[in-house]
Amino acid sequence: MSTNMFDLTGKTAVVTGASAGLGVAFSEALAAAGANVVLAARRTEPMEETAKRIRAAGGNALVHQTDVTDEAQVNGLVEAAVAEFGGLDVMLANAGAIPEGIAQPEKMPADLFRQSIDINLTGTFITAAAASRHMLANGGGSIILISSVAGLSGHHNIPIAYATSKAATTHMAKYLAVVWADRGVRVNAIGPGWFPSEMTDQVLAIPPFRQRIEDQTPLGRLGKSEELLGALLLLASDAGSYITGQTLMVDGGMSASIGASPYPDELHALNAQIMPHGLGERIAPAV
């Protein structure tokens, strides 16, 4: 296999959630592979900095302010990409958030659950659907969703709405892949384990939480953002032309070994301290 199969020269890729963390790494990797890159998120200032770096390295980049929960804005994002670069070949639905923090499920307010689902699941669908309308009419493309190891099984004290949204995202990739395959659109997902990012930094800064995560990962450590880029380029490029409907786990082996291991009292106490209004405190029988 020639390494040219991973080349994206002349292609156009859109990355949502491109203002921080993994979205920045994804955007720069796609540009380095030759793609024109459209960076999309609600915050424009950090995206402008990324776009400057891409242009300084000889690439093409466009910044477009977008809230993925707003269908009109996402449709406008696709229109802007096509207007600027003449098409859309890769859509990376990377935007996500954990508005519920680590609230206990029995304490979870319904509005926080809905907010998480709206961003992480509905926003992902809106993004995929908007991209598909262009790709289906123009002979194909690659849509890449971001799932998570959190969506594969039950985990102690992983946010319930976030985990549910990621389980649904894995299924969404299968469903959309089947429906759109006959018109040349591939749909896959990447399932990260634990990586340093804006969403995870607060948890990873607490030694007992980080130690538990490392203990549950066969490779014994967190991932590095660059370790997701091989999966991204595989699914975005012709190297992955026969791959669709799959979730590629990049998790240090966690999904191969994860079990509902006991959650120590120390971590339960930390949950209670971190979450306001008692949302982190478990309901237990009176002694």
C-alpha cells in the first residue's frame, strides 16, 4: 500500500469542535495531509490562531463560527465550506461537552441530561445530516463521528448522559453507513479512551481519578493527541475506502479489558466535593 493513499490534497474537510483540545490536533493533521480545512466552533478566537498556523505551514483554512445544536448554523457551515473550497469531502463531527459533570444519575436534573444529549448526540446527527446532503448529491465522502470508550459498557461515575450519547453515536455510525453506502458516503466513528483535553483536564488533574484510569488501561497510561491521528487519516482518506459502519477504538486497550471494578470511598468523597448542590453525593440507605 502506498502512503499516497493517505493523501488528502485537493480535498476539503470540516472539523467541528475545532476551538480546543483534540479538535485543534485533528484540524492541523488534516491540513498537513493536504486538505483544505474549515474550522467550526462557537469560539472563534482560538480557531483563528490555529488557522494562522495552518496557513503559515502552506495550508488553506477557513474559520466559521458554528453552534452544532443549531441546524441553520450547521447548514450554513456546509454552504460556507463549499463556497470557499468548491466541495466537501470529509466531515469530522468532533464537537462535544459534558455539562452534567460527574453528577450521580439519581441526582441528575433532566435539563442537564437533555443539554448533554442535545450537544453530543443531536448535534452530531445534525452535522452528519448536513454533510450528507452535499456528499450524496456529489458522489460520496467520508463522515467521521466521535464516540468514546464511555459508550461501550457501564462505567462507575462516567457521566450518564455523555455515556448514553456516545453509545448512540456508535449505533448512528452503523445506521447511517448502511443507509448511505449505496451513494458513496462512508460513515465511521473514532472511539477515544482517555486523552488530555479541555473536557478531561479537570478530572485528570486529580491524582486518584487519574490513577484509576491508568490502572484500567492495559497500556498503563493516557493517550497522546497524536495517537488519534492515524485513525483519523485512515478513515478520512482512500486508505479507508472499504471501511464503513465501524467504530475504531483508540483507547490503550481499555475496551478490551474494562470491567465494573469497585469504586473506592475516596473517589466517592471526591465526587461529592467536586459537584455543587449535592449532585455528586450518592443516595444510600440510612444506617
